[in-house]
Amino acid sequence: MLIHVLQNHTSLETISLKFLLSGHSFLPNDSHFRDVECSLKTHQRLYTLDDYTDIMKTCRRKNKFIVNRIKPQNMVSVVNLEKKQINWLNLHEITLKKKILLCYL
């Protein structure tokens, strides 16, 4: 998906993704997941995607989340990436540049 965005966005030249080593730290978004999970525990009945979206939007009093639902036509296949033999557990950074894909181990 990120390659697609990079190739089709006029001002982007590089996208860099950095991964933490397993067991050594936590990602900043862990607290975001915690906020949503805590709010989910207080709701007994969630039937639709809108129910979950509402919880995400209202689970914080300050710095509320902006929730955007992805549309099916915006989905991009990752089938080709799945076929590559990459040792994902040893991967620490992926740098995407226009027309070039670099992976650092």
C-alpha cells in the first residue's frame, strides 16, 4: 500500500518505517490501543462497524482520535509482497524511495 501511495503522490519522495526490537520497548500507538480497549470493556453490545467507530471517536476526552473508514476501492493487494522470502523478525527498517525499495536488516 505504501509503495502505491509513494508512486502516486507527487510530493512524496521517501517513506521510512522503523520497527522496534521485540521485547525491548513498546510502540507509541500501544497507548492508543489501550484507550480503545478500555472503552470497549464498558460497552456490552456492539453490533455494527459504526458502533466500533463511535467508541474510537469518543474513548478519549482530550486529543480525540480522528477516525476515517477505508473504502474498498482504496485497498491495494499485497500478494506479491507475501511471495517474497523476507525474514520479518529480523527486519528493523524499511525505506521506500520512488522506484526503489530498500530493506535494512
